[in-house]
Amino acid sequence: MDHLDRKILAIVQRDCASKAEAIAETVGLSASAVQRRLRALRSAGVIRAEVAVIDPKAIAGTMTFIAGLEIERENYGALQKLRRWAEGCDHVQQLYYVTGGFDLVAIILASDVEAYDMIAAALMRDNPLIRRMTTNVVLRAEKVGLEVPLAEE
Amino acid sequence: MDHLDRKILAIVQRDCASKAEAIAETVGLSASAVQRRLRALRSAGVIRAEVAVIDPKAIAGTMTFIAGLEIERENYGALQKLRRWAEGCDHVQQLYYVTGGFDLVAIILASDVEAYDMIAAALMRDNPLIRRMTTNVVLRAEKVGLEVPLAEE
DNA sequence: CCTGAAAAGAACTTTCT
DNA sequence: AGAAAGTTCTTTTCAGG
């Protein structure tokens, strides 16, 4: 993991369909070298996945909700169960275990408020450790991304 | 946008490095047809981008913060300025304009608490409309993704 | 209009220096 | 790491439903 790797990462985390030759030109390397580094980054797990980002607007009925969860006590066993629950639920996009006003924050997608209510109800039913759930409805996603800020050399 | 497109999307939003032939086999189409559909989905904007997901743990010092913002009034002009600010700040990963307890929710990455504090201070300095900022520190990201739930036919 | 199959082109992988 | 040969994937083209 040197400066060149970071430069390559900075590019592919915005567009992983970039051709190796194009990347090579901007980082000042040969195409072969770029591919080797990319392969190494993949197998090392630095590049976790390469995914297509779909515009939620293109999918009929996708609303975003941000839920702050407060739990009974920091019960780690139940927390793990909740984690698995979220893993198995496609509607739960993101789940963060936090410290602050809430214990957990979840980003949930649903076709409408009714569908969200059903997901939220199921979530609370299956995870009794959840004491309180505060929901914010997303009116507009101003920025959505998972890019990691990479300090340039 | 038919059932086959949705099937293709369901695959590439998890792995856009999949070969067309592999996709073709699972959706029951030829490789050519898959590529044509992928190209159409790209130019139609359904596929917004294809990105590499980087493991934040691999990057030295990446902490995640979730900030709930309360603003003075729903001042749309200032909001747009805030949106541009977020767009230009690599540390702001996500920004949602919401209704509920907060007005906006931001997901911010920083190398440590000090760095976060500087970003937060700059954010409030440059955007006087922000009245209050409630931060939750992410102890662990249980699930992180941008996958859209695609109802199967 | 969209599919599938084959030819042409481009990209990636491997090997060697 | 870079360059060239070999392999694989993608793109184009064309015939058919």
C-alpha cells in the first residue's frame, strides 16, 4: 500500500469500469502494473467489492428512512442477532453501532411509508431489545456514496 | 425495464465485475443481450456508476460519524449552498435532507475525532444556517451498502 | 424491436527481460 | 516494473423471430 495504490484506489472507487491503460496514464505506470496492483488490492481485501450503483428513482417506489435505535442495555448477544437480522433484510441498507444520542442508526429503504412501518414493526418484534425507534424520512438524498477520503501523497 | 433487467441489476449491484456470460447463464439470455441491456441501463442512468468499495479498515485512520443537523429555517438557498459544500468535501460521504427530529443527516468520515471536529467546525462556519449538530460516533459498521432491494418477478 | 451467433476489436493475463 | 505474446472478454455485425 503505497502512494500509487492510493491513487489507483481513488480512481476505481469512483469508477471501477476504468480501463487499466487510462489509470496507468494518470498514475504514471504501465497498464500491466496497474492490473497487478488491482489484483493484489482485491485479494488483500482492500477492495471489498465492485458494485453497480443503481439510481433509486429508477426503481418504482423507493423511499429512504433513517432510524435511530435505542436498546435496553448493551446486550451483545442480542446485538449480534440484530446484526444478522439486518444482514438478511435487503431493506436494511446500512446499520451502524454508535455512541451518542442513539445506540444504533439504520438506513432503510422501502417502497412507501406503509412498507416501512411493516419492516420497522418486524424489526421491533424480532428484536425485543430495541426500546425506542426514532425515524427520519428522507425527502431528498443530497449526496450518497461510500467513497473513502484518500489523502493524496 | 422488465424482469430481466431487474435480474441483471440484482447481480451487478452486488458484483459488477461479473462476466456477461455468467450473468447470461443465470438470467437465461445470451451474453450479447446482457451487454446490450447493461449498456442501455447505463446510458439511461439506471446504473449511476460502477464503483469499487474500499474497506475503511485498510485505510489508516477512518472513523465514521453520523451527524444530525438542525437548521435555522428551511432556507432553500442556503440549503443548496450546503449541498454544494458537501459535494466538494470528500469527508462527507452521505447527506440526507429529512423530516423528523432533524432537518439533515450526514455521514462523515474522518481519521480521528480531532479531524472530525475540524470538519464539523468548518461545516458550521461556512453554513451559518446550521443551528445545532448532534453527533453519533460509529463504533462499528454492522452493515454498509447501497443496494436497492429489487422485488423479484 | 430484440434476440442469438459469429467475426472483429479491445482488454486482461501471462511470461520474459 | 515494462513489453510482447497469448488468452479472454466485449463490441460489432448480421441473420432470424
